[in-house]
Amino acid sequence: MSGPVSARPRLGHPRLHLRCTDSTSDRARELALTGAPHGTLVTACEQTAGRGRQGRRWSAPAGSALLMSLVLRPSPSGCVPPPPLLPLIAALAVCDVVGEQAQIKWPNDIVFARGDGLVKIAGILAEGRPQEGWAVLGIGINVAVEVEDLPEELHGTAATLGLTPADIEPTLARLTDALALRLAQPSDATLLAWRARDALRGREVTWSAGRGRAQGIDGTGRLVVSLTDGGRAALDAGEVHLLRGG
């Protein structure tokens, strides 16, 4: 008789919590390189060099945001989310926690609609080395941030849950549970759920190489855009900007 199959470590265990660090993702990546197990979590009250997509800095006053990074590894069966879908999976989990009003600006900015624009409440950065069998998933959520305390250039584009610092830990617990559920879903379910949260579909967008109308995502998570000449483009990376009123 074979012995019992050991369960995978829960997301968030083991955990390293830091009062202040340059970047939780940098610390998590260091741990991954030394063999940290699936589910290892790094959190911090403050980051001095938090990073977002496209090299942007993630800003939040100390003790006001959920700042976390997870080490993810394949399951013993070899099942692991395709790398292009990992940011989409994470975005859905954040929406599960943030609420029904949350939408996703491709590929993984969590936003609220404000007028004819969008304001960002959470960001996600997925990094990894698939050939070495690990990824690091960094997430920042403005749980108790006062928008007025952010740099002035963010006042018109940032949003907050408007909760208290005491709500950060419960939000973290809900998020790790939501991530575990979303990571276990088949790709088709992920794509369907993501499309229901799509903040750009049907709206005019621009990117470094052109302009068009967003038409949702394809089966690999690329943003499909219809062009003015009748053609289509599928974007797999880069920054997309929403045209107000588009």
C-alpha cells in the first residue's frame, strides 16, 4: 500500500515579514534561488524601491498598503499555469478580494472606473525563470492608502479601498485563499472570468506602435486590437493607454 500523498504547502507559508525592504519581489527572488518552497511569502510594511510593470516605481506610505511577493513552483504532477496566464490569474484573485466594482486593465492592473477614465487600486508583477521551475508573483494593493499622501502626479490616477491598516492582514489572508483557488482553475475558466472583468474591451487605446479599439484577449492572454485600416493586432507585452472618451 502506498503512503499518503503529502499536500502542497499553503500559499503564504513559510513567511518572511519585513518592516522595511527595497522590494518584496527582490527578496522573494533571492529565496527562490536558494530553493525556497512553493508558497513562500515575503511581505513588508514599506518598500523603498517597489517595482511595477515597465520599470515603474510602486509608491505607498508605510503601513498603508498590502505589499507581498509569492514564490510559486510547479506541482508534483507538473501542473503549473502557463507563464502568459499567471498575471491574468493573479489579477482575478485580486478582483475577488477588492470587490465587484474592480476591473482589469490589460494585462493586470486592477482599476475602478471614474468618469470616462480608470484609476488604479492594485498592481501585479510576475517574474520568473521557467527553466529553473519557479516564478515570483508580486502584488500591491492600496488597502488603507490616503490618495492625498501619494506623489502629486498620482492623485488623479490612484484609488484606495479606504480601509484601515488593521485590515491589511485580513486582506492578505483573503488574497492567498483566492490565489489558491484561481491557480487551480483550468485555463478556459481563467480566460472566461478575465473577460468578464475586462476594462478595455470596446474602447480606444494607444500603444507604442499604434492605435485601435480593444477587442478582448485571445487564448494566450494577448490583447486583440482592431485597427483603423480593418486589420488586427495581438499585443503580448508593452504599455497600453486608454483614450478618454474612446
